[in-house]
Amino acid sequence: MLDESDRTVFLLGAGFSADAPLPVMAQFGEYARHKYFNHKRTSSDPALTSSYAATFEFQLECEQSSQVLRKDWENIEELYTQADLRRVCSADPTSAASTCCDHISWVIWDVYRDGVSKTGGTSYPDVFSGHLGLLLSRGQTKPTVITTNYDLVVEAALSRASIPFYYPGFRAPSRSERRPLQLVQELGTERETEGEGIPMIKLHGSVNWFALGDKWYCSMATERKDELKAVSNPAVSRNQILDDVQAMEPSVDRTTIRPAIIPPMLGKSSESPVIAHQWRAAMDAIARAKQMFVIGYSFPETDLFMSRLLVDGLHRNRDLSNIFVADLGSIELWTPKLKRLFNPVFLEKKLRFVCGRTPFLTGLLNGIPPTRFLDKAQAIPSG
């Protein structure tokens, strides 16, 4: 089926990485507390432990507001967006709100850099990467991956399969660059940032990206066992990250270095040229797509930007054949959400829902004829 399309877009959300295993956003609090107590017990990284403590303190403050507004403060996106709102409203870049955002970003970095340990040809990310490589080798399709995830699950799987990928907005490292984390500074022109392989578009940043003022850096080493010691390797500490970034900018204050992770809200972080590259690349890919596959992305209410991105991308698209949404939830749970997002004509003619992931993905990418596949895919009820 995918052979019929020369422009294929995969939109991946937290559900894609849940088998890594990593927490979905709503389960983040419990997972983070477990890591926090491990850090306290080992005393291996006092600064990182302090970031956890500051995050939980802010979470408690937000929970005390629940008598006014009911929010799920266990959801890290809710928490980070609230902190970013305070930062946006503050004219002082060194304000307590900015510091709070930095603490939260380090906690997110520490939690989501874990998700690359699952290996082997039968794991879901490896099956996915294998099929992406197959599509790339055929030369008949141009797969693009768009993800709201901070983790490195897809990148690690691609690396294990020796499938090249690149991040729009970052210069690809040369083969002679062998820095400890192979950090490369972002560049500001589209022509210089095109790479070989699969475009990996990360709308909210990534745990292997780091910000230093208005400069962003990226480590291209993503696999846990990489000889370059990727950030996913437990042996790589926060201090080592700071040392490597500071080595590129010796005169800077290392306390200003932070993971380049932004909340779903359109805050000050959106001013980064790298994030602008991600959003522009995503919008262009959606505008050109003939097929879109949404896997494990739940269209959360906190991510208001995604609906706007889809509006701008899809309204320019004249060739889109279908959008397939694959999720473990039932169509009954998904129907109200999809009806809020898409108009009835689009739902009836373009969108199909599949309950499940692995059979859907492996079958679809292996060329199941559309008639057979549509027997499994479901249209959203019009009533």
C-alpha cells in the first residue's frame, strides 16, 4: 500500500515509546519520583537531585491551585507548560520562573534518556525502523518521521539498523568529528541543514539537544552502547554534558546550559532557529504527504500547537489520500476526540482508525492490499 505513495509521513507520540519502557506524560510523576529517590540514595548527582526536588516543589504549588482549576499535575506537559507560562510573563530571563523551567527540563532529560534499552529484531521500534529502512532503500517513498517525543527510541532503533537520519536545523557531523559526545552546533539556513536519510523532526526538542543562550547543540550519538557514550548511556552524567558543551564555549557560565526541551505551549523557546526549522519542516511534510500514519499520539489538550500545525499543513495539501490513526485505545474512546479535530467530510472520506499497532504496522508496510487493510481499519461513526 505504501508503494502507492511517494510521500509518507509518520506522526509518533508517547504511546509509540511506551514499550521502551517509558512513561506516557500522565504517568511521568510516579516514574520521576522513583528516579529521584534512587538519586538521593546514591548521591551520584546532587545538582540533578536538586532539579527533581525543585520540580516536585512546583508541582505541589500547582496542586494547591486545584481548588480553583482541576488539572492533572502528574502530567509533565501540564506542569512544564504552567512553568513556561510564568517564564513568558516574566521580563527577567534569570527569574525564578526561568530557573524552574530549567529544573523541569533536566528532570525530563534524565527520565526520557532511558528509553533506548530494548533491542532485537522483534521489538516494536526495531520493526518500525526496519520498515523505514526498507522504504528508503526502495527509493519509491520519502518517509518522514515527526514526533512530539523527547526520547531517543526511534533514533536508537535506526542506528542499530544502520539507517541514516538527520535533524532539520542541525548540521550533520563530518566523519572526522570525534568529540566525546559528537556535539554539533545548529546552523541557521535550510540549505546547510539538509541531510541524508530520514528527516527526524522533533517538535518539542530532544534529550540529546542542549541549549546555551541562543545557541543549540546536538549529540548525534544516540544508541546506549555507542562508543561515543551517547546521553542515553547511564555512565554519562549531567556534569559530563556540561563539560562537553562548555568545551565548545569556554567562556560561558555552565549553569546556563540546559536540555533543549520545550513544552507544548508556544513560549519563548519557539524563538530558537532550530525549533523554527522543526515546525517548518513538519508543516511542509504534512502539506506534501500522500499518506499519514499517526501512531501512539493522543492529540492531548495540552498540545494546542499540533492542531494548528495540522491546519496549516493540511489546508495546503491537495494530494492526501488517507490518514490512519493507530492506537491501543478503542474506536469508542477515540471517536469524540477525532470529531472535535476533523470535520465530518474529512472523517468520512480520509480518516481510518486501527485499534492496535504491531499487526497494523507490519502488515501495512509489507504491502497488504488496501481492500484487505480497510477491512481492519474503521471509519469514524457519523452519528
